[in-house]
Amino acid sequence: MSKNMNKKIISGLLALVFVFGGAALPAAENTVRTSVTASAEEADGFTYMRTSLDTVAIKGYKGSDANIVIPSEIDGMAVTSIAMYSFRNRTDITSITIPSSVEVIESNAFASCTSLRQINFSEGLDFIGSYAFSDCTSLKSVAFPESLRSIDYGAFNNCTELTDVSIPAGVTDFGGKVFSGTKWLSKKQAVSDLVVVNDVIIDGQKCTGRVYIPEGVKTIGDSAFAVCVGITEVSIPKSVTTIGSFAFGCCHGLKSIKLPDALETLDYDAFKSCDALEKITIPKSLSYIGGDAFMGTKWLADRQAEDPCVVVNGMLVDGKACTGHVNVPDGVTYICDNAFNDNSRISGISISEKVKTIGKRAFYYCTGITEMIIPYSVTSIGEGAFISCKSLKTVEIPDSVTSLGDEAFKCCTSLRSLTVPGSITDIGLSVFQGCLSDNDITLLEGVNSIGIYSFADCSALREINLPESLTSIGYYSFNNCPSLMRLTIPAGVETVGTCAFAGNTSFAELTLLGDQVRFASKAFDFMDSAKAENCGIVMVCGYEGSYAEKLAAKFDHAEFFPLEVKPVIPDEPNVPDEPGEPDDSTTDAEDEPAPTFVKGDMNGDGQIMVNDIVKLAAHVKGIRKLDDSINADVNGDNKVNVTDVVMVAAHVKGIRKLN
């Protein structure tokens, strides 16, 4: 699999758009993608957004200079990327200089800069995104830095004057149509129907009939032969180890193909819509098959007729024809990307104990699945693996899983209480976003970071237990969780991102156990007086003199409650009784006194503390009702409302004691 697969997943979709137009794109329900946005800031004419506490991405330029020099840092933060569409359609720009701090140029960043004549790259650049410089019709030459490794789909598409291109040997990851419509490509095609760069076929669009790929080629690139309807046969040498995404897509004249013995990777959509393809010889060396690699072929239809679970070399390639309860066949170690994608006819699935990997979008929009037991053999769950499984109520993630992909359980709207094992050290982008039925979530010891939007829009989430191992809480991670009432941030947490807890209108108690936390702007914007009308008083608990006290002082709708520093008392040794002496320990439940509830004591521990305020506030808001035996009517007016909450808070604060 290409190491830049996450960045290049859009290449296949773009290839399909090229062939079919917008109709080839998945339906709206199938194109769930998280848009990470942040408010833009400005410095020296450049607009930018923070991508972490120490890095920023350039979003645009408001100045009038024609020769743009991107800064390497802004306000002490490194400029590491140039965001999508940041300079698109800036027809006044003639040159651009990119500093060594920039590692990524995202898609369409400089698209349609029709006056751009010169690009000065620096060492450090690793990736150029799709259509990044497309339609730059004045650009005549480009020299890439030695650090570059990947150029994505159509990056220089339709740069009609581009004649000279210098590509270092380290670039081996090319998206489809990278130089389509350039004079450079036309010159290469005039020499040979096969355009080969660094042992990669990047273009074969002039080929017809029988195609002989020369020995020494290692990769057949993305979309290299896409829609070459005149191709009837392809001879692939043993040197080829990788066939890229949509490499032979829509080659309607192709009826059979023998894949080489050394082939290891067959990328997604590789033979998609080759409707006449009925014979494929697959070597045992093939260890990765991308999603929908054979979709729309006669070969796949024949395999589905034999068994709806199509398995190749221990990989479950396709299960879209399955119905009812599915038993993954023994011997399967990998459930491929998109294997059961959009199959609403399956009601459940039993995964065999040999499966190690569940691929990207493997069960995407399988709306009939209600429960999922993941065996201990599984170590990796791919991006969007269970996205929009809207009937999925329970899932057990074993501690054998060490990798959990972005958006893995996004929009599983029926998913209930959840435990994330400590083997998953980093929770990625939008992993559980929009899981509306989550009542409580527990992260076990070992989890270090919570990513952007990880638990955003979990409207029923009331409580989350964070482990002491946690060090980072990402941007918007718990944004718009209106039922979340209380949170304790462990002492080890060092950073909390922008708007991490924005929009949490039921929040009542925040406890900070550490004093080294770096909070980004608006991390707790629900305590802003302008937004707290429906929030009530938020209790901020922490040690006196700590950041917790300073934080509470910043907001009109927050009160500080100091935590007691409890001394560490060593455990007393367990000294056994002397022989013949009676045992003085008490074990019978009947000897323990029943809890006594007094006015203002909501949990029966004989004390009136911060926890009692939180429990009473939850009762008043209708989130979690108190037991009938509890004396919650503090002022004796036969009503339990905000007045009672205020009176208990005043007692705890020492302002006015309860009678």
C-alpha cells in the first residue's frame, strides 16, 4: 500500500469524475468527510489558521505583491502547510517562494494562478496535493526539491506552457494525470506511448491493442491506462510490484490479465468497471488489495455467484452480495477496504479469530448491523470502518487493537456506552463524532491524546472518564455535547485545543488537577457570559493558586471551589489477630449504618460538597433524577428548582449556611 494513501484517497474519485462526471461520485450519504475549520488570523497580509499549538497553515494573502514569499513562521509558530484554495484564482501573482518549513501544499492551493511563472521550492517539502498548480497556464518550468516524495492527482494538470520538469529520484508516488495537458507530457508521449519516471509508469494514454510493459518498471501508476478502451491485452513483467488506483479503470476491451508473480499491491479501483474482464490470474505474492479493485468486472460477478464472501489470498475482497447474518470465512486475515460498503441487507456479522485488520470503510453505511464483537486477533481498524452504521448499539473494542482510524465510528447514532482501551494511544479525527446515544465513555489508562472532533456532536454524552495517561485534548474534541455535565482533567494533560468544549450548555462542574495546562482560545467558551444564559453557574474546582482559580475568575458564570490537598497516608500493615482472639473486622452488611440524608446532602455521605451541587443541578435540568428519598427541597417551598441549587452553592461557598 502506498505510504501516502491517506492523502491520495481522493485520486480515485477524481479519476471517476474525469470519466463519468459528477454522477460517478458516491451519493451524499456515502461522502461523509469531516471539514476541519478554524477562524483565520492575519499577519503581514497573510491569513493563517493554527493547526496545532506550535504550527500554522497559510490560508491566503490580502496583500498586493506579485512576488509572494511565504514566511517560515508567524508569531513563533512554524508555517508547515499551505491550505486548500489559499491562492486559487490569484491572477496577479507572478512568482512564489516556499520556505523549508513547509512540508505540505494542499489541493488547489495555487490553482488557476494564470500569471504564475516561477515557483521556488525549498528542501523540506514532502507532498504536493491534487490540482495544487493546475491551470497555471504561464508556468514554463518547475524543479522539485530532493525532499519531495509524492505528487497527487492532477497537480500540474493543464499547465499548458509547462515544458521543463525536473523530478528527483525520490519521487515515486504519483497521482493520476499529474502532468496531463502539459507540453512536457506531450514531448514524452512523442518518444514513447509509455511515459516512465523513476520506474513508475505515469501515463499510457496513447496505448492501444496489446501493451508490453518493459522489464524494470516497478509501479503502474494511478490512472495510467484509465479509459484506454482500445487496449485488449497487457503483458506485465515480474519487476512490477505495485498497480496503482484506477490504473486500468474502464478499459472495456480488456478480457483477461495475468498479474506478475512478484506483485504485492493492487490499489483501490485498479480494474473498476472493466466490464469485459472475466479471467484474472492472481499470484500468491499479492498481499494487499484495495477497495473495489474488481468492482464491475465479470470476474467478480462470477466469484459472487459461487460465494457472496469473495476471498483472495486470505483477504475478504467483497461482501456486497451478502445478506442476513454473515460469518467471515476461516482463514481470512484482512477484511478489505469497502468490502461490505453500503450493504444494508446484512443484519449481523461474526468475525473469525484470525482476522487482524478491518479495512477502511469496510462496513460503511451497513445500517442493519446492531452489534459488533471484534475478536482479540484484530490489531487495526481502518478509517471510517463503521461510519454511519446507524443501528449499531454495542461494540466491544479489545485491547489488542492498537490502531483506530479517523472517523471509524462516526455517525453511529445508536451507539451506547463505550470503553476505549489503553492500547489505542491516540484517538484520531472524528472517531466517535455524532454518536448520539453515547451516555458515558471511559478511556482506559494508556490513551495519550484525543484528536480533533473525536467526540463532537455526541448529544447524549453525559460523562467521560479521562485517564491519568492523557496529555492532549484536541481542537473541537467535545464540541456541541450539550448533555455533558462534568469533567475532570487529569494532572498530566498539557494542552487543550480551541473550542474543545464549546457549546456544552449543561456543563456544571470542571475539575483541573494539574497546573501546567496550555489552553487554546475559547476552549471553554460555554463559560463566556455572552453564551452562558442557559448554562447557569459552572463550578471550577482545583487547588488554590492554580490555573483553575485563574480560569474561574475570567468568567462571570464561573465559581471557584478549592480542592483539599489530602496527605498521603501509608497503608497500615495487616496484623493478624492473636490465636483465640475474636476477629474485630465487620463483614455483615446488616452492621453497616444506612446512609442518612440531610437537607442539601444529595448523595448521603453526610457532607454538603461540590458533588451535591452538581447532582442537584442535573436533577433540576432533567438530565439525571435524584432518588425520591433525597431531601432536595432545600428551602421548603415544595419545589425543587434553581433556587435550591443556588442555596446549596452558597452553603458550600461559605456565603450563607443552610439551617
